[in-house]
Amino acid sequence: MRKSIYLVVAVLTVIATLVGGCGQTANDDFKVGLVTDVGRVNDRSFNQSAWEGVQQVGEELGAEVKYIETTDAKDYADNIAQFVDEGYDVVVTVGYALGDATMAAALANPDIDFIGVDQTITDGPDNYVGLIFNEDQAGYLAGVVAASLSTTGTIAGVFGTDLIPAVYKFKEGYEAGALSVNPDINIISTYHPGEISQAFTDPEWGAATAAQAVDQGADVVFAAGGMTGNGALEEVATHPGLYCIGVDSDQWETVEGAQPCLVCSAMKMITPGVVDLVTAAKEGNMPSGNYVGEAGLSSFHDFDSQISDELKATLEEISTGFANGTLTTGVE
């Protein structure tokens, strides 16, 4: 009798072990880490959008998620290595500047999937995908809005460094879009003069630069520069009757201080792009090379009534042209 009880207990133990093991192979052991570019994870722009994507994956897949904030560019490789050493399945790195460190880590760790936001990949390994966007198209649409709303004939742009291709494309697209509406429009475009480590974390410079543009007659200001750009938006908001345009995410939701002027944002759909790629990695079919995410304008929120039906139709027509390839921005 006692042997029979022991036998039943043993069988039940084996069954429980097998069932438990099957459950653990799903989501409990799936770990996703994110390394920010210089700046904070809650920058209300670029880093935050990527982190929100990772958090969404955590909720939908039951994954363990964690981030590391980079405060100095020399720490890129070390920060990535922390997730490698801790056995993470996917590492998301945010920003063009992390490209070299991410490539090196991907080559050295073929069993880990790497997703580089704003990192264009050439001849990379199969476990490395770059999430890139047509920033020039979103910038072009922003320029059309700016030129259409301007009554002074002067608009402005406050940008991070031109060392970052995405920022360059936002600026060039913005100017091209504005010129398509008004070939004589005056555009005041200013890049941050500092290094990459400073260009996106300087809201004081952003505010001062926006104020200078306003003094020169700009009545619409596009800001594309992380926390630096946020400073510009919040400065424009202190001038009643002026418009500002945000970047990367729908900054109506993230920069409350800019709402008095924020007509729309030139968006890169970073959050859904990260979700799609991490989910694909979990399913074992993550693409390699470059994955082009969506880009476009946010809604107009409280300014919707100030946007004419004609302008809305023009923006829709332009977006359709970009989508089907019949229209280009002219930006290399």
C-alpha cells in the first residue's frame, strides 16, 4: 500500500514538473532590455517612445523588461553588455549613435536579438535589425502645415545636431514642405552647436533659440531635438497666438506645457515599430537588415477647427503620394 502511494506521488511529481516546464518556456523567461541614448528614458520624446514599446511588449507577452539610461556615450558598449551578461533575449538600443556598439554586440552574441532604433544597417548579422523611418516625409508634412498657418511669412526650426541623419532629414523635409506651399517663405533653421551628448539634453538652449526666432518674426516653430526641442516648444507656448510643432511622438500627450501652441507633431511610430519587432523576435521570425516604420502627422487636437478642410485634403493627398511612391520629398 505504501509503495503504491509513493508511486502515485512520484508520477504526479513528474507530471507537475513537465507541465510547469511547458509553462516556463512561454513568457516567464523572455527578457527584453532597452539602452537609451544620452538623456533620460522619460525625455517625453525619442527614448520614451521606445521604452513605451518595450513596456507594451512586457504586458502583452508577459516579458520581463528593464532599461538602462546612458549618461555618457563612452558607456554604450558597457550598458549593452549588462543585458548580454544577464541573459536577455532581446536588446533594444535607441539612437543612431549606438549603432557601432550594437553591431559589435550583435556580431559577438548571435543567440541574442538586437533592435537598433534609428540605426541603418549595412551587411549586419541576422540577429540585428534597424528600425528606421522616413523622417523627411513627416517633416515635409509639418512644413506644409507651418507654411499654411504662417501669417508673417517667417517660420523656424530648432534642431538637434546634424550629425544624426534622422534630424537632418526632419529639417530638410520641413523646409521642402514649407517651400512647396510658399516659395518665398523665410525659414530660420538652427542646429544645436554642441556634440551629440549635448544636442538633445539642452532645453535652455532650445528655449533661447526659439525666442530668438520669434523675435525675428517666426510665428510657427518646429522643434526636433529631444529635451532640447521640448524647451523650444514650451518657450513658444508662452507667446499667445503662435504655433509650434512637436516631433517623434504625439507631444500633445507628453509635453503638457506646449499645448497652448502645439498644433500637431511630426511622428515616427517608434512604439508600434518596437512592439512589432520584439514580438517577431519572440516568435522566432525577426527580420534582419532595415525595417521601415511608419511616419506621419499626429492629430490636431484642440487646433483641429483651425485647420481648413482644404489643408487637410492636401495633407491626405501628400501622404497618399508618399505611400504609393508617386511623390517624393527630394531629400537624399
